[in-house]
Amino acid sequence: MRCLLGLVLLLPFVVACSPDETVINSFDDRWRLLASTGNGQLVLADMPSGSVIRTNLTETALGSPEPQRITAQRLFREDLFVLSADSSVLWVLDADSLYLRARVDCGTRGPAADIAFANATTALVSHPSTNVVSVLDLTVYTIASDIPVPGTPGALRALGNQIAVTCRTASAVAIIDSRTLAVEARVPVPPAPMYCEIDEALGLFCVVSLGAGRLDNEPATRPQLSFIRVTDRAVVGTVELSARDEDLATSRAGGLIVTDEQLAYVPLSNAVVRVNTRTRSRATTVLFEAFSATTWNPARREVCMVRSDSSGVDVFDPYLEGRRSSVTISSPVMSIAPLLP
């Protein structure tokens, strides 16, 4: 009995003196930011450290030593689709290794402005110079057919089986049904619709129009954010976008993102405004800083914004209440894409 009591008393000391166990932390804070620059290069940065780790990925990623003015990068599953304003080629990269997986020749349709993914096997690509949206077969990376649209197609976004296409010169959004691959509706919006995102929870297409006087010679009007309900393809609200002390003549919208919190953010010429997509009542200024473009990082739930002088990218929390990280890039930034580590 005495031996047993002594063993019990000794056990805590043995445990206390045992070697430290390895603590395993499964949370990985790291991610990557791929940026295209004005001199035609692709730059890769490690985040949130903000350190540039590759400065010239153009030749290895795109398979061409020629600089490319990359205007959009869209991630879909394991693929990263890279679009250029200078080429009728669309590049498909492995999103992990960033090595070239396929090249899609758009032919006489001209450069691709944007791409949306209708389902696992079909994507739609907008071609502003020829007023068509092409249908891309993702199983073989070839274009299968074309869909004519009214007036300079730009941004595309898919919500269920409906795809919205901004038609800048027509002041409208064309709605394509992925089952028929035809334009099923033409929804009028304010002049020069440029950006489009979705609020999946509310079933809305959110569209930013630059306003009159931006792409035409009409008297200038302010940018506006329109909300199109996907079920009946009807505009259910429009909000004027402006910031305090903003000059109407120089006011310009630079992008659009919609977060999981039903918040839409639009960078203007001297500020960033926020609109609640549920109430759709008014725009509120949340930052008196200028940014030229923005994207949403869903994996990290962060807002990534390109500085107005295009010198780099700042990363914010979902409410833009705090800057989490930044990266400075020597060449002007044109487009960005958040990637996993």
C-alpha cells in the first residue's frame, strides 16, 4: 500500500519532467497573390508577408516570351484562366504550379474580356471587339459556338443557370440561359455598365454602371449600382454611388466586389463606398483612400484592393475596418488573383 501511495505522489513529477510535446497548429495563414503588371509581366507574391517571390512568370506560365497585357485572371476549381487585351489567346494554368495547361485560340472573335463558368463543363467568354459571347468546352478547352449580344460585352457572372453579361454601349445587361445558350432577356440599366458580381444568398446580379459622359459625349452622371433579381430578371433597386466632396466630372468607379456579409464595395476616384445588398438604400463612404481595382479572396475572407497609383495591393478585413497586409510591386498593377499557398 505504501509503494502504491508513493507511486501516485511521484507521478505528477514524472509528467512535469517529461519532454515537451510537439504542438500541431493546422491553421495556415499563408496564401499567394498573382498580379499582372503594365509592362506585361506576371508577378507572384507571398502573403501576408508581402514579399515578392517571382517577378517574371510570363514565359514559364504562358509559354511565350512576349509580354502580355493581362486584364483578368479567373480561378475555377484547379484552373486559372488568364485573359489578355493584346491577344486572341486565352491561357489555362494549373492554379497550384502555375504551369501552362492549355491554350484556347479565340480566332477572329478577338481578345477575351471576361469569363464565367456555367457548370463543370461549360464556360462563357466575352469578346468586346466582335459583340459575341463564345461558349467554351472545358473538357477539351475549345470554343464550341457563339452567342451574339447587344453592344460591347464585358463582365460576365453566373448565378444558377443564368449568366449576366454587361453590354456597355447598349446600357443593358443581357441574361443568357445556360440550358439554351441564348439571350433570354435584355435588362436596361444606367449608362455604361462595366462591372458585375453576384449575391448568391439573395439571388442578385449586382451591376456597376460608370454613368453617362464616361464612354460617350453626354452630360456626366454619377456611377450607379443596380440590383437584378435572377428569378424574374427585374431591377429591384438602384443606388447612386458618390463620396463626400467628390467632383462629378472626375468621379469614376474602379471595380466591384460583393462579400459573404451582403456588402458591396466600389472604389471611386477618391474613396471606397459600401452598399448593403439586402437593404439597397444608399452608399456609405468607408475609406477616404483611392483604389483602382478590387477583388474578393473567399478562402481568407479578405478584400484585396489595387492602390490608385497601381504601385501595389492592400488587403483588408471584410468590413474594411483594418488593413491586414500589403505588397508593393515595382511595375503598375493591372489585375490580381488570390491563390492558395
